[in-house]
Amino acid sequence: VQYNAMTLLKNGYRKTLAGKFYQAKVMIAGIQESRCKRAGVYTMHGYHIAASVANAKGSYGCEVWFSNKLPIGKYKGSPVGIRAKDISIIHTAHRYIVVRVHSGPFSLVVISAHAQHYEKKQPMLAKTWYCNFVCMVNCIMDKYPNVIVLVDGNVTFKNCQELAACSSSSSSISSSIRDCMDSCNGSFTGGICVKLDSIF
């Protein structure tokens, strides 16, 4: 699950969100705009949480949540869960966090990210962010076989035709996404990394 929380600093919001996730049997969640004040791995409300820190103004901050009640899978007929010690943070920034999990025979990398907003006065900001981010994802995919990307892309495609035709307008953020994906050889959709040919 990918979710922009806007903020998790409100009293009781984390507990409420964790309860809703558990009811929906959410094993892994990527959170944006958590605005966490400290980076690290924490355990609370039924989830192990890997967090990146907000910026100096208190904005941004991304997190990856792993249920400590729901199993990630089964091995030799027994359920395998995720413990806090199974989680390691590979890299963090205000707008993303890269987390690796290794539990029993299961190993994966999860990325939670919040894309740069598109600004008409500075259109290259979003394009540069996407190019850097997609290149980072490709590097991670080259090293790790199982990668999940949960991103708030700050862009909406109404349908598949719009997605396929997004390069038609050179001034749009959609075009920026398409251009940088083309240059970086791979990308993601629906939270799961795939090859570009599968999207376009």
C-alpha cells in the first residue's frame, strides 16, 4: 500500500492508521509526508517502521511499515514474520527511503518516495528528480532481485491512452516522466518495478 499521510504528527494518527492497515491485512506500506523528526527503525502499533527524517522546515519524510503480526510468507510449512533486526536502511533523504528486509529465505528491498512537485516556473526540477530517482531504482534493481517501489508521483494519468501518449506535450510533467524513464532504461508502475516495454 502507498499512502501520503500529509502528516503523522497529529496525536493518535499513527495508531489509527496502523489499526486500519491491520484490518485491511496490509503487510507492507510506503508512507509519504510522515514529517518524522528522527530517522531510524521503530516498532509501534503492530508495525516495524523505517523512517527518513523531515527537512529543516518540517516537511516531507518517508517511511516503510512492515507488519510484525502478519507473516511475509511460509517456509517449510511455518509462517515467517519480520522482526526489527531483519530491517536495514540502505539510504534515506527527505523525499525517499530505501529499506532492505531479510527474514529466513525471504529478501526484498522496499522504496517509499515522494516525487518533486511540477512547477511551471521551474519545470526541470521535477524532471531532474525523476531522472535521478529512476536511475537510483535501476541501480538497486541491478543488485537486488526483489524490489517494491511505493511512490507518490505527484501526477495523475486518467487512463492508459493518456499514459501512452504522455510524451506529446513537452511542457507537462507527464512528458518529463516519460523522457527520463526512456533515458534510464527501466521504471515502475502500480508500486512494482517493471520494464518500460510493459508500460508503454
